[in-house]
Amino acid sequence: MLVLARKESESIVIGENIIVKVISIDKGVVKIGIDAPLHISIVRTELLEDVKDSNIAAAKETNTSALNVLSKLIKK
């Protein structure tokens, strides 16, 4: 991991077309702006974790009776 120190209004460039800029620093909170092409997905880590946890929970709650019906339909 590369660790850089930046002051407010300073930025870094990733590759040729992604710019990360420090917008403000206030009470221990750093606000950043990310300028990237539309095809680049930018997602907060906690949202990815929530989706992952939801998928795991849904997989554990499988409805076995529905699976049995589906299995019978496929065998026909």
C-alpha cells in the first residue's frame, strides 16, 4: 500500500485519468473527491461488505421446498 500525505486542495493522479483530491479536513474527517471515467466503478467498502453479508444471509435462508419443486420440474 502506498501512503501519501496530502493537504487540503492537493491531489494525486492514479494512472492517466483518475484524480483523487482532498476537498476538506474537519474534526478528523477527510472529504475527498474522485474524478474518474464513467466506466470506473467507485464504491465505498462498507457498502460492498453489506452486499456480501446480505448474499451470505440469503444463501443460508434457502427455501428447500422451493428447491425440491424446481428439482422435480427440471427432471420432467
